[in-house]
Amino acid sequence: TSGGADALAFTPDGRFVALSNYTGTRVYDTGSGQPVGDKPIKEVARRVAVRPDGKAVAVTHALGVGQWDVEKGMQLARLEPQAGVLLPGGAVAYSPDGKRLAGAHGKEVRVWDAA
């Protein structure tokens, strides 16, 4: 990838890695080195997580957490923080089964259904 990486994350099995920089976010197949899907995700992430099946990526940004379909480059959901809970730059992670998504900042944690 050109432009380096500001955030990156592997799936638990190591098959996929997500990289984010100033141009957006892409998921790559680690075996082939090729990007997954035709379109980069046009969202710059402070933190990134890849769903264990490699089909979705979650990114933290200024407005909360965005969840994106990797193949289509389309947003699946924008998960807004609760009033008074700021998530920008916080941590983000999928559960091992990919059904839940957690975002955290400081001592605050929020969990959403990721399906």
C-alpha cells in the first residue's frame, strides 16, 4: 500500500489485515497480498478492527464507529456514541464470533450487535 499505515489490525486467524491511512481503509488477504473488494473504504480510521470472517471492518472516527462491507465498500452502520461518551481514537474490536462490536474510550465501553 502507498502512503503507509496509521492504523492496522489482523483477523484472529491472520488471513486478513486492515490498513488505514490518509487515503482511506483497505482490507488485504495476507496470503496473496491483494486487496479484498473493488473499492477502498473512504473513511480514515484512528483505530480499525476486521470482523473474523474478513467481510466487514470497523473504524473509529470523529463521529463514533463506522462498520463497512469490505467487498462492496459500502457502509453497513454508523454506530453513534452515547451522549457524553466520546469514542474518537478509542479502541474497537469484534467478538471472536463476529456478532458483537465493542468500542471504548477511557473508562467507557459500548457494545453493539454487529450482524
